Amino acid sequence: MTRIVVFASYDKDGIVHDYVLGYLRYLKEVADKIIFIADNYADEYEQNKLKELVDYAEFCPHGEYDFGSYKRGYYYAKSNGWLDSANKLIFCNDSCFCTSSLIPVFEIMEKRSCDFWGMTKSHEIQDHLQSYFLVFNSNVFTSKTFIEHINNVTHKDNFMDVVRCYELPFTSKLNDASFVSSEYIQFNNNINPTFYPYKTYKKGMPLIKKKIFSTFDYGKDSLWLIYVLLQKNKLFKKHVEECFSANSFAILGNIYKRRLLNFIYHKTISRNKIKIKIFNITVFKTRR
């Protein structure tokens, strides 16, 4: 079995961070070739960090976000004949910390009857596999539907336009072409699973979105536990601390907002009783 990875990257300062190198090491455990496409320039020192980790690296601004990098990586692999014998094509990007081996994930997903899969499926706006980690079988990445979608990737003015044009419809287009999809972390609730990093981590998720530390109110649960978890690993420590320092008010607000709301009003329903507390004082209690 041959697996080809296209890894999309962007850093405004042209830095290849330690957490990215760690992610690539985990990818090497499950992939035969890695194509690294960065939407930015980088000096020789930064580019040399990728030696022994990737088979091809390209640093050139294109302004088409991750899907633009996926497109360039796909065509590099295709033009060099790497896809001719490939069984799997993996699209992933540097928006996540990879905290553990990807081998168990692939072992589980190889047993699923599907043509393509992602780490998570979001139910925001419309059901779709999230594009930070996607895996396609050869019947998918050689299909007319897949190639047309990749061909149509062009510059968009902002991130949400990219999401609407390329991420959201990708799953439904492939499903409409009779390809079967699946997701590794399965949630029954109508949510975006990446909002709940601790819940997904406990379910065996090896990837944690960096955005929980840079975007106010992105993380919805146990952000402090994730912060402590990542701080233990030197690959993440520096980057997490920088994010925490730059966004400390947002992060602290996110951590303590729910605690404050629970202090003001908290309702507990158990099998045989209901209890309501206001300012941590029980004001109502009854048996069901």
C-alpha cells in the first residue's frame, strides 16, 4: 500500500515550527511520500529543517489558502507519477498539533467500508468532513468529480469564502458521485467537533486545533486541560505559550466564562431529583 501526503502550511514569518516537524514525523510513520507546500517564502535555514522529513518542499506565496496548496501538491504528485501506484492520498495542514501516533487511526479506518474519510465531520452550515485532515482512496482522487473540484480552486479574498466554495461542498460532491464517506471521531450531536478538543482527545483524537488558543470562544470545553496537556510536550510548549501570551484575555475569558455562568445559575437533573442553585445557593430542590 502506498500513501502520499500533501501537507499545506502557512506562516507569516516564514518559520517552520517545531510542532510542524513533530507532525511530519508522525506522518512519516503512515506515509510513503510527503509533499510540503507552503503559502509563504522561507529562508534556507527554515527550509533545511525539512530535510529527512519530506520528499518535496515548495515555499511560494499563492494566496489560495490550504486548498491552493492541496491543488499544487496534488499536481506535483501526479506529474511525477507518484499517484500511479498510490492507494491513498492524504490532505492535511499545519492548523493542528499532532499529539500522538497516527498509526492507530489508520488501522481503525482501514477496516471501515468507505472511499474517503476525515478525522471529524462538522455539522455547521452543512454536514461535511473537515478539510484539515482528509484521506482519499485511488478511485476517488482519480475521479472526474475530485479533479474538477481541485481544478476549480482559485484565489478567494478571505478564509470563509474558501470554506464555502471548497470545504463545505467537497464531501457532498463526492457523495453525490456515489463515493462513501466516513469520519474517525464520530459525534451524535449537531456540532463542530473541533470546538470540543478535550472530548475529542478522550475519544482518541491525535489532532488538536491551534485555533482554540488564538480565537476567542473557539474552544468550548476544558481548554485549561488541553493547555496543560500540550505544555508537557516541548514541541508544543513554545508555540502554545506564544499563543497564550498573545491571547491571554480571550483564553482566560473562555476558560472562566462557563464557570461564572454556572455560579450565577446552575441546574442539576439526576435520576430522581432536580436541584437549582443561584450564586451557589440552593433555591429549589425536588424529587422527580
